[in-house]
Amino acid sequence: MRTYTTVQGDMWDGIAYTQMGSVAYTDRLMALNPAHLDKYTFPAGVVLTLPDEEIRTVDTLPPWRRVFG
């Protein structure tokens, strides 16, 4: 597991976006760090556990342009 040390003013969604690429990971980040759920804005120096990396695929081509096989 990776960790992230907060800087003054960090917020859950901002950490999810900068460290994992999407605010969609906010719930997962919060679930891994239940001791800090009372915080909305973090002080500096809080060490959070980050979720394991997921393989993210972005398929921006329409279905008729995708190559399968």
C-alpha cells in the first residue's frame, strides 16, 4: 500500500484526484482511513493510506472504431 502525507488545506476529493486521478476514488480513500473521517480539511502531516493502483482504461473511441482481438 502507498501512503500520502497531507499538506495544510488538503481535502478528501482533492487527494483522490491528485493521487489517484479521479474524485471517484474519494469513497475508497475514506474507507481506508476511518480514523480521519472527522476531518474535512486536513492539517499538514497526516499520513493516509492510498488504495492499491487499479488498471484504468479509457476507451474514447466509439464502438464501431474499436479494434478487438
